[in-house]
Amino acid sequence: MPKDSPTPPPARRRLFGTDGIRGTANRAPMDAATALRLGQAAGRYFNRGTHRHRVVIGKDTRLSGYMLEPALTAGFIGAGMDVVIVGPLPTPAIALLTRSLRADLGVMISASHNPYEDNGIKLFGPDGLKLTDEQECEIEALMDGDLACALVAPGRLGRASRLEDAPGRYIEAAKASFPRGLTLEGLRIVVDCAHGAAYKVAPTVLWELGAEVVSIGVAPDGFNINRGVGSTAPAQLAEIVRERRADLGIALDGDADRVVLVDELGQLVDGDQILALVARSWHAQERLRGGAVVATVMSNMGLERFLGTRGLKLLRTAVGDRYVGERMRETGCNLGGEQSGHMIMPDFGTTGDGLIAALQVLAVLVEEGRPASEALRCFTPLPQRLVNVRYAGASPLADEGVKAAITAEEAALGARGRVLIRASGTEPVIRVMAEAEEEALVEATVARLAETIRAKARAA
């Protein structure tokens, strides 16, 4: 890992990873029993004060959501909290509703870009922000203890209700993020909702703002979320953009907190280019705060150099949009995100929002009157290569031979590039990344390191 890289948070949590709890559906920890205990523990943790306590629960379109939602609901009700159920909605909508409904807690049931077999649970505090590491540790400790003390008397049980106008609230909030006086009229936009949580709201927002909308990935059946569609599989989107001669393609993931774009030529645009475009525009309009953009260690050095030419800094964090958000709050920045497409814009919301990020890009395209292929090529990325190495058992990164190999490769690159090796926070995978000005050097560096780590994983 580069010497100037932020130190990842300590691995103190057993259930919670970098983005909530995640696992295979109907297997611990993503089973009904664990969800019940989580509801009881989180209910006890947030059931403080004398007011009537409330939790908002949303989900994406996975079949297992029908199992986890009632289990969580039972846990919260048993802990004396009222439950507001909103059904399939994007993760940022749950963060928004948690604040607007003055709830004590928000819960999103989703495994984001993972296939339907997986699911996850993300928690938001009353401020609409993801819980801190410390809060998650406290909730885990409660789950490991005797939860009988979390169960209230029969007369204090919570109630469950459904909020019918929840989609409309988010639709209006998303539209309000688009500059007043501008319209999408005359633009043809293809939006890929990954058969996920935004399958209704995203096309509606774009159409109501004036666009001609072509929608794909809007027929969820419980099994097809992210299958061949969405931000991790944008090939179909690119093809349709070219076929329909669209001005822009928008690919969301399963819970719509992530976005990648496709320009009118069918070329993929990642989060780094989105950050660069929005930063340039906001800086020119004196809307960019903090004199910097916050991104993770994964962002391309080309973005850093681009910002530097405009007198702006790139502040790097550990991987995870939660850590991006925390650094933004510490530094007063109002633009941050990840190369993978999580974009955080606190002027409009408290967590990553793929649709709102896309709307900010569309605002720039409308204002400047330029095609996406020009506007969204702010810089030339340095060659970067990422390889995932799966392992079983103990992490190969603890091996002294692996550590020595990483140190040697860092020394060999010197100032010409950088190496980033990290364990995934959601699955047993080591992510091996290198970046340098020469593509051949990048490929060779990644190949050597990946093979060293793979060999250690096989031997373990």
C-alpha cells in the first residue's frame, strides 16, 4: 500500500463490513434469525428518550427482501419501535425519508450491485448518515448479548404502517436538485435501472424534467436484479444508446446509490470523470466548497492532476463511500465519490445517489451545449489495472512473503506509479491494483503481485 494512502479502519466488526451487513440470502448472517436479532439490538440502541420511536425500512427487488423485511419489522416492533415500510426504493431515498419523517433509524435491505442470491442490510441514523464504525460495534455487542432486556412490555409494542407516497417524496426531491430554469427537453436519455430499486422512480424523474426516456432494467422479478444490466454490466446500455442515437446513457446499480454513464458514442464514463466534470463546473460557478474533492485511494491519478491544474486538491480516503462522506464533513467539502460510481453531494442528500449525480452531469451538458463525449472527457486516465484474487481461510495479506513482495513492487515503481492492495469489505477477495504511466509496467506489476497472493491462497 502506498505510504501516503489513508489507513483503512481497523477490522473490529464481525458482522458489519464497509457497507453494512452482507451475505448469501437465507444463510447466516443474512437469514431471518439474524435480521430479527439485529432489529431487536438496533431497536434497543436507538430506543432512547420519551418520544415515540420510529424506523423506516426500504428494500430493493430481491426475492429475499420478503423474508428479511418482516424479520426486521418483528425485531423493531418487539423493541418498542414503530415501523414505516416503504417498499422498493433507492438507498438515498431511505436516507432522505429517515430525516424527513424524523425517524430514529433508517434501514435499507439491499446487496447493491451483487446478484439476487445475496442480500444486505444498511443502517442510517436520524441524520440520514450511515452509522459509524463505533455505532455498528455497539449494536453487534448487543446482538451478542442477552436481548431479553430489549423486549418491551406488551403495551409498549410498536406498530407497522406503510407510507404510500414515499416514491413521490423522493421523486420531488430528485427533481429539486436539477437547476431551476433548465429542462431536459430535446434530450434522449437511456436509463438502466438494473431491475432494481429505482425501476419506477428514475424514469419518472427524467421524464418529468422533459427528457425522452428509454428505459431498460425495469422489469424486476425477484431474480434478475443486476443480471446483465446495471452499473456493473453496461454493455447493453451502450448498445442501445448507439442504436437509439441517445444523448446519454445512465446505468444505476441495484439500490441506485451508484452510477456510471455512457456517452452518445457508447463509451463508458466512470466516477472519476463525473467528479472532474462536476468539480470543474461548480468551481467555475463558485459552488465548490472546501477547495477540494474527496475520493478514495482507487481514484485515478489523472483526476488528481486535473484538479491540481485548477488549484484544487484531491483528498483520498479508504475505500467506502461512508469514509468519503466522513472526510467531506471534516473538511467542509461538498463533492466526493468513488471511481465505481458512488457520488456524494451533500447539497442534495446525505449519501451516494446515482440519479442525482446523473442529473448534475445533465445540467452541465444542457448549460454548455456540448455532447457528452466531449464534456465527460476531462482528463486522460493513467493506465490502471485491478485484479481480484479470491481466497479461503486467513487473509493472504498477513503472510510475510506477500508483504515483502508488495514492498518490492512499490520500490520498483517509485515515483512512476503506485500499488494498492486491499481486502474487500464485503467478500473474501483481495483487490490488487497498480497504476503508472506505462501500461506494460502496470500489467506486469499486477500480474506478479496477483500470482504471489494467489499462490499463498492456494497453499493456505
